[in-house]
Amino acid sequence: MDALSEVLRVVRLNSAVFYNARFSAPWCFSAPAASAVMNTLQPGAERLVIFHLLTEGQCRLEVEGLPPDTLHAGDVIVFPHGDAHLMSSAPDVQPAPPADLVALLRRGPREVRFGGGGDKTRFICGYLSCDPRLCRPILTALPRVVRVNLRGQDDPGWLELSIRYAVAEAAAARPGGAGVLAKLSEVLFVETLRRYMAQLPPEQTGWLAGVRDRVVGKALALMHAQPADAWTVESLARECGISRSVLAERFTHYVGQSPMHYLGRWRMALAAGMLRSSSSSISRVARDVGYETDPAFTRAFRREYGMPPAAWRSGATKPQGEVSA
């Protein structure tokens, strides 16, 4: 049992690969912010995480406000917050016309080729849509750009090879190919998170660093595995084998909030998902996330989302100023 697995268990990621690209130098591709293409890629989605898997060659990556970077074969580059970005064979190459992007996104997982005929670079590009409330612990812990490499001396590259095979299957329109590809895209995201966590320095703070910590990770896992239990800092500390004060201090150091505040927000995220995705009564949802009375649940829900549970379930527009991290 670990907190990352428990979060991913309830997140309900939806994924797809939207193109398999073969570029030849000189080339440049300008990718807009995820919010600009969300309706095209996944109508009704609230959050998109964009990824690129570089399978051959190398390229230059530019994101506004960050230093340029060079990507190499085997790199996975993830944009957890959907930042616009520019990829190119070299600086100062003009990007392809924006109109080409819309056509690209509508074609599905087939190979797209353009460029000047020079050195080759190949990408598999895709996205995952997710509930921003349930994904908040992960997304808020990630920087604007996450980069890991799938290749190494101890890694046979099975995931990269599997995704390349699945892309070919989906493009050939064989039964089940798109479904396999979607599942492998989710595996790619999880494996990227795991490798990113392994790279974090010992002094790193944040939710993912907390998951890696023996004490904080256990407390997080307990709350995520049993969110409706009547947890207190004392009971969590007892399960973790440390004092109440040490747990409170250590948890706040890594996660940036107290254990009880964190648990309350996670319960509200679960409740929001249940209200939208199930027909359970509001009373049942309240009990399922740890509230003994409807009024207490309604007050907590209104504090978090600015409206009562019934209005949320009906799809009322969220109040201006609410931020989904």
C-alpha cells in the first residue's frame, strides 16, 4: 500500500495518443497550451496533461520563462500544467502554421511527416485527461516540465517498445489497438512519476517527496486507503510509530499543510467526484467520505467549492475565484 497507488486508483485517467510524428531538419513545432486544444482533444475535460516520447534523434525544447533544453532519444517530457511549448531542430527555425495542428489532432494515431529532409526526429505524442481535484496532490507537486529517460543499462526499454508497437496497432485500426495504447499511455505516466520521484534530492519537499519519506508516506497511505476512518493526528502517529508532534511537524514540512487539513481536502475531492459520477444520495456520499451528519458535510463542501453538494451535482458553474490545482 502506498499513497501514489491509492491516488491513482481513484483518479480515472483517460488517455490517448494523438499523433506519431516524424520530423526532418530543419523543423519547428509550436504546441499551444492544453487549455487551447482541450475541447478538440477531449470535450468536457477539465485538465489535460500533455506528454511527448522521443524515440529517435534529438530536439530543442523551449518553454517561456525556462531555459532551453535538449531532448534525446528515450526521453519522456511531460507538461503537468499544460504549458505551451516550442520544439525544434535548432534555434530560430520558424514553426509550422498553426492550422496544421488542428488537422493533426483530428487524424488520430497515424504518422505525420514534415520538415526539410535532414536529420530525423521521431515522437509519440499524447495526453491524459483527469479530474483536477483528485489529481491535485500529484499535479501541485510537479514542476511545469518533467523529464525522465526510459533507457538505461538496467532497463530493456520494454515500455517504450510496447508503446511503439501499440501505436502501430492503433494506426492499423486492428481491434483493441486503441484500448491497449490508452492503457500503456497511463503506464507511461505512472512510470514517469516513479522515475521523477527517484531523482528528487534528499532535501526536496512536496507531496511526492512526502510519499517517499517513511513516516509521511505511511500517514498519506493510511489516509488515502481509508479516508472515511475517524483519523486524528494521534491515531495516525500511533500507526506510524512516532509521536504526535513529530508527525505533525514532519507532515507539514513535506506536504505544506497539517495532516487533518490535508485529509479534509482529500475527502472533499472524493466527494466531488462521487457526486458527479454516481447516483448515490448526498447522505451516502457524506458517510463514504467520513462525515456523520449531512449538515457537517454540506458546510465542509461549501467551504471547499463555494456551493452546496446539490448544486455541484447539478453542474452549476463554480464561483469565480475558485482555483482547481
